[in-house]
Amino acid sequence: MINKLSRLSIVLLLLSTSMSCENDITEVREMAKKSVNVEIGTNIDSYLSLEGKAKAHLTAPKIIRYVGEGPRRSEFPNRLHVDFFNDSNKIESRIDAQYGIYNENDQKVLLKNNVVATNIYGDTLFTDELWWDQIAEKFYTDKKVTISKNYRSDYFVGLKGMTCNQNLTDMKLFIIEDKSYTTYKDSTAQSSAQPAPQPPPPAPAPVLKPRRN
């Protein structure tokens, strides 16, 4: 009787060990499925092209790329800078941010923390969070945004965000703050007998040069 009980105990122990091993292997396989491969690069210098033409030039000190089974994305944890080109391959605008993450599936970049965009006409955008849609070639946000135009002669604040194209020439702000203002010429300052003098020609727009890290 003792021998039979001993043999039964050994069989139960072996079965328990086998089931435990199978459970462990299953868990490992499930974890492997969920695992994410990570690639890290430094001193990033990359061009975005469309139909053979360079559309943007991105530089960043570091990139972390996640290439697992989930959505592929690239993270820029230590700032990034992007120059945007027109059809003549001249820089027409640029943007800087302290952090960015690129979603490869929908080709959108989320820019965060001290986001500043400028163009050759002296227009500047300030915000803490901004989406860059590469396919639509536009920026948008639902966060508070400050826009200064014409080298800060005009000033606007969008309390609920805005949308605009990449060169910042076509903007739409949502709920403009009361303190925002723009300047207008006084039409009553000149007498009707004396026509107003013609303003001097505007200074040529400055040429933006590529910035290197």
C-alpha cells in the first residue's frame, strides 16, 4: 500500500511539474508576442521627399524607434528641428520642439514642449502641443496658441487652438482671446486735399538657412 501511494505521489508531482512548465512556456510566448524591439540612433539627419522633391529636413540629437508588432513609432526625446521647403527647394518655414513622437501608420508627428514655428514673412507660432500632419501638410492643435505676425506687429491668441498650412500663411484660430489685437492704419489722419504718401517698399524677406545640430 505504501509503495502504491508513493508511486501515485510521484506521478502527481510529475504532472504538476509538467503543467507548470507548459504554463510558463505559454506565458513566455505571450510576452514575446507583446514585446517591442527598440532601435536607438543619434545625430539624426533625415529628409522627407515627395515625388522626388525634398519637402522637409529633420535633425535631432537622438531617436528611439519602436518596431514591434504594435503601431510603429519614433520618439525624439531630446528636441528636434525641421526645415520645410517650397517648390524651389528654398526654406519657407521651420519648427522646433523639445519633444516629438512620430506615428508611422498615419504619418503624423506630435510635437510638445516649447513648440515654435516661423516662416520667411516674420510670422511665428508658439504653443505647448502641436500636431504635424505630413500627408495633409498642415499643423493643428486644440491647445492654446499664440501667433505673432509681421515681425510681431500683429498679435493673436487662440484659446482653443488653430489649424494652418506648413508655411503658416493660411491660419484659422479658434476662440480668439480678447487681449489679442491687430494694427490698422488711421484713414482719418490725412486730409482729403493731400493724398497720403506712398509707404516705402517692404524689405525683402530674409533667407532661412538650414540649421545643423
